Amino acid sequence: MRTIVVRYQTRPERATENQELIEAVFGELAERKPNGFSYRVLRLDDGVSFIHVVVEHDVDEPDSLQEVPAFQAFVADIGDRCDVPPVAAGATIVGDYG
């Protein structure tokens, strides 16, 4: 199992647009029901910081978040929406509930 955490800050005037693009990703995920990963996104109280957490599960023939068209649309111009660009880091899950 592999975990990736991505954190960035959007430009204030683009934060709502960013959230809408993320919501479109989750809408498509709900329709497609891909297998092999879990995905969570948090918007922090400052309104411009976002944290994405992807956990890739150990399954045969997993689907990829990268292959979801709405996710491709989300990442297409992420740099233009950001004041602080995305930084990805591997992480280790210490505990998980729910």
C-alpha cells in the first residue's frame, strides 16, 4: 500500500474554481467506481490551501486516478491556479479509523 500526500495553495480568486474541479472529480469517481485506491481532499480553513491524500491499495489490476478524465482536467492548469505549487510527498499511515 502506497500513500501520497499533495499540498498547495491556490490564488484566492481561483480557490472556488479549484474546489469545483475537485468536486467534478468526485462526481466522476462516484459514477465510475474505480478499484484500487482511495482519495480524499481537504480544503483548509484559510480557504486557499488544499491537501489531497491518495492511498493506493494492493489489489490486482488497480485503476488509476490519473486515468479519470475529470482528474486530468483538474491537473491540466493547476499551476495557473496556484500561488504555492503542488508538492507531493510519500507518507506512512500510522492510524486510520472509519
